Amino acid sequence: GQGDLPGEPSRESPWLVLPSVDWELSRLQRQCKVMEGERRAYSKEVHQRINKQLEEIQRLEGVRDKLQVQISVAQSQVKRLRDSKRLENMGQLLKCRVQVQAEVKELQEQTRALDKQVESWPCRIRAV
């Protein structure tokens, strides 16, 4: 019937099927190239983003290290201030101690003097 002869167009004709297969293959190849290009571009963009994030991480780690140094410096300054306050307090306590010891010594001397006076009283009383 119609379409059975070579060169005659028909739905079952292999000559019509082959060009459409070639066309579909080239369309898929073009699509594949486009997709591969998009994949490369996306991959490049992702790598750039990752590198920027790594740089930011390194920068932040540097900032953190500097802050830790500042914190330890501040802590040692606070400790020094506390130590100097303690030394100052100890100095004041030592001064007070010396003063109190002097007062105690003076009171002891006064007590001895009073004791001597009291010891002499019975003699006076007897003498009277």
C-alpha cells in the first residue's frame, strides 16, 4: 500500500523516523551541554561561597584569639589590682597592729605602775 515504497512518505517509514531520532539526539546533546555548563557555573559559585565562608571563619577565629588575649590581659590586671588592694589592706592592718601593740605596751606599763601603787597602800594604811 501507500508508504511501502522507498522514498514515499508514510508514518511507518524509517526515513522519517531516523531524522526525528537524529534531531532528538542533537536536542538532548545541546540540552546536556547547557546543563553541564549550568552545573559548572553552579559548582564554581558554590566553591567561591565556601572559600568566602572559610576566609570569614579564619577572620573570626583571629578576632576571637585577639579577644581571648585581651580578656586574659584584663583578668591579670584585675588580679593585680586585687593583689595590690590586698597588699594595701595588709599594710594598713600591720600599721594598726603596730599601733595596737604600742597601746597594749603602754597600758601594761600603766597597769604595772598602778600595781606598784596598790602594793604600797597597805604599808601606808598600816603606818597610819
